[in-house]
Amino acid sequence: MAELEKAFLEIEGGQRIPCLFNPSQIAVGRRNNWSAEPMPGKGVARLRYAGAQSGWMQVELMFDTTADGTAVTKHTGKILNLMDVDVNLAGSDETTNNARPPFVTFHWGDLHSFKAVVSDLQLVFTYFSASGVPLRARMALVLHQYEESQAFGPQNPTSGTPRPHRVHRVQPGETLDRIAARYYGDSTRWRGLANANAIEDPLAVRAGTLLTVPRIDQS
């Protein structure tokens, strides 16, 4: 029997937050804006495309620490922290209040979400010990798309299944041009990797970082 793949959240910078239990379902959505200018005495006006909104992904996570009796907050707290401003992120400047929470990516086997920010979080503690320690909880997360992405498409019209990106874990001493040469056979395609991963300094990619590797026709 194949080993069960465990889902995890990857935080900007490469740190992982593993899910104690895999979700039972994932909802993904997008919305395009269309507008019209109705005129008195006229019929239905033709719609005009007015741009796209960011996509979203909704997932519910379960947490249970009844087996060891420890507080479930040691797991839920890590995800709650993803809504806090991190002044250590690249581009942050406390003097100008230019700071933000980190972006995250949800991974589960071959499924890799777009880069996203946690826009909404609802945490419910559902079971407690006799002394009031929370041992079980469920958390509803809404992730909003951070930048343009093909993470959940384009779709194959015959199968309807997503085309996932490949993911590469950076090894010590690796550079973007070497990684591009490995996957594309062309080291000059490193700019596509940099753009796909919002890397500002291609020489400062840390070992252990998970990189999204777009398919050759998306790079």
C-alpha cells in the first residue's frame, strides 16, 4: 500500500506547517468582472470585460491532540501567526509602515495551490480536557491568490483535471540557472523561475526552499 501523502502549508521562505489530518474537500473559485451601461429606452446593454479578481481557495483543517494530551494550540497557533505582519520579509520597511504577512502555498501530493495570503480564518475548539486544555479543533481557511498563477489550470478538456506545477527543493550550492538547466535544458530560463517564485535576488535562494517549476509552455 502506498504511503499516505500528508498535506502541508509552505510559508514564504520555505518553512513548512504540516497538517495533522488531510482535508476532506477543497473549494477553489475565481471571478471575472463584467459591466454594462444601460441606456433609457434601450434594451439589454452588451457586457464589457472589466478585469479579473484574485482566485480563492477554501479548506477546512482538523486538529486533534487527545492521544498525547498536549494543547492543540501548539499547531493552530502556527497558522494563526500567518495573519500577522512579518517585518523580516524582503522589501519590508518599518519606517514607512511597508510590511505585510507572508504568502503561503498549500501542497498535497501533486496538488500545489497558487501563492496566497490568509484572508480569513475561523478557529473552533471542539473538545477540552477536564482541566480546560483544548485538545481538538477545526479551522476554516480562506486563501486569496497573491499573484498571477496557473496552479489550478489550464484544464484538460477531456479529463477536467488540473495541470500541477512541478516543485523543486533547492539543494546546497544550487542556483536558479542550474535548476533551469536541469528542468528546461536551458540555463537562461532562470528568469522564468524567478518570476514564478517572486524571487528578487536570484543569487540568494536558500537551500531547502521549495520552488515552483512551471511547465515549459508556461515559463
